[in-house]
Amino acid sequence: MTKERAALSYEQAQARIADYLGTKRAAAIAGVALRTFYDWGDPDVDRTIPIAAAEKLDLAYIAAGGDSMPFLDTLNLRLLSAREERFGDPLALVDVAARFAKEAGEFSAAALHASRPGATPADMAALNKEGLEAIGAAQSVVSAAGGIVAAARAPPDTG
């Protein structure tokens, strides 16, 4: 019976490589007995693949025509997810800050046009529109920053 392996697990990465290369060949590449290789891939056994063996298997998978590096991809996605969960998404802050800078610039330009002698009702409407857009963008910056602060205050996952 095939055991269910969690998504984004090292067991799943190992199973993908073993399916592609063959279990015996993968165990030989890792330099371990077949039983050890099976234990590494069993979510119910408290043994995990050493990083050096994972590197060898990723490289062998690529050399055999594989389309990625399953262990590296798994590690990368897990760390990115953990970082975002723990510290918030700093890239989201960059994106909303850039949008705010754009909207604030447009609001400033509209304010200058509306303050000229002979400003029209259309100039005042543009000022109002750009002001509301700048406020919305500023709220997004505050929200993104708050998410980062809240995530940083959260206790670390020790489970």
C-alpha cells in the first residue's frame, strides 16, 4: 500500500525522484541500503534524508532528464512560506509602497492644478478623485506594514 505523503514534504520529493530513477538506483546514488532509503521516505518513521543525500539525488534527477530539483524546490517553497508566515511579506510592502508613491504624486499634481487661479470644477473633481486614491493606497501601506509587524510579534513555531 502506498502511503499518503504531505504536499511540500521531503518524503514527496523523494518519492518523485524514486519514481523517476527507480528506488534501487536512487538508494545507490544516495549511498544507502534500500531499507534506509525506504525509511527516509516513510512519513511514519522518524528519519529524514540527510542534505548531502538530497543534493546527490537532485543532481542525479536533473542529469537523468528531470525537469527540476525536487528537494531544493521543496526546501525553497517551505522556507518562503515560513518566512512569509513569520515575518509577513516584505515584497507586498514594496508593491503597495510603489503604488502609494504613484498615487501620492498624482494627488500632488492634482492639488497644484486645483490651486491655480482659474481652476475649474473638473480640476477640483480630479483633486478629490486623486486624493481618495492616495488615501486608499496609504491604507494599503499601513495594512501591509501592520501584517509584517504582527507576524514579527507572533511567537515562533516550535512544534
